[in-house]
Amino acid sequence: MTAPLSEFLPEVYRRLYAAYGPQGWWPGDSAFEVVVGAILTQSTAWGNVEKALGGMRAAGVWSFEAVAALPQAELADVIRSSGYYNAKARKLQAFANHTLARGGLERLLGQDTAALRVELLSIHGIGEETADDIIVYAAGKPSFVMDSYTRRIVDRMGFAPLRRNAGYGEYQSLFQDNLPADVGLFNEFHALLDHHAKTTCVKRGPRCSGCCLADLCWTGGG
């Protein structure tokens, strides 16, 4: 990579968008559903989350009031398909109780991005990736989501942070410091990177032949 990141990243985005088109993330009809999905998708595939969300709808556990009121063991049983269901039931109830004490989800999500992120990280079970999922896809505010898929592409393309064992924030800064703070861009870029990692830049044996980023990528020979 010879171009500065402020030029390089938009080119990566343009190529991914041309190759895959809009991804339509996040799959949810409401901020409530996005938040719950962001918690349930921790360490599991989205298909399992969809089953758990369907179980919550069927059981009438479709509000933070209902989540908070249900005995934890019963909630865990409802979301069993999501895996780690006991831990996730505790996380859902922690978020529900915090939100209700705060005066509702709209008030919580209505803060500026920096304050919202700090508050989300103070809630049991909400780490940086989950907090950023909620900020982008539920609150509609710019905060670039870093996950294992995105980090894999960054590492393979050769523009990872220089510090060995760099953390979440250092990877996130590569995007946030070099792209306009636009929620639509952050939303779509993250979704496209995830799609690329699942279909082309796979964990074992990346499919560099025919990859739309091959000539830009250290691993692909660019």
C-alpha cells in the first residue's frame, strides 16, 4: 500500500460495493430488536440469533419491560438457540434494567456518540464491538465496528496498526481517523467487509484469485 489511508480506504469501499452491492444491515425492524440481536449474536451465528428472536416474539418477550420481568431461567430457555443462553439472559436483563432506569431506549440512544459509548460500555455484558453495533445500527450514529472478520482483512491487506498485539481501538482508529464520520458509510463498509471475509477472504485459504482487492492486498500479491 502506497496511498495514504484516507485515499486507500475509499477505494477499498468502492470495490467492495461494486462487487457485492448494498448489504442492508442491520436485520431488525426496531431499535429494540437491533439491541437484542447485538447481544445474542455474541459468539454465535446469525441463524441461531434469528431462532432466539423468533422464540422471544412467540413468548411475548418483545420489550425491555418483558425482558426485565421474566425470571432469568425462563428467559434463558427462550433464547436457548443462541448459545451461552444463561450468560446472555443476564446480559439482556442487565441492559433492560439499565434502559428502564434511564427512562427508555430513546433517551439512552439520544445522547451524543461519545457519551453513549461510555454508558453502553458500563452495562454488564456490553463490550466494544457490541457497543458499536448498537451505536451504528440502533442509534444511527457513526462508530466503526471492528470484529474478527474486519481485523482479518486489515491484517492480510497489510495496513494493520504497527504496534504488536494492537487492541480494538487502534484498529478502529484506522477507519475513524481516515474516513468521514458518516453513519451510512460506516454501516455499509463494515457489512461489506464482513461479507467479503465470509465469502472470499475466508479464515483458511483466502480465495485471492478473482478477489476484487487482490492488487491492493499484501497477501494477494498487490
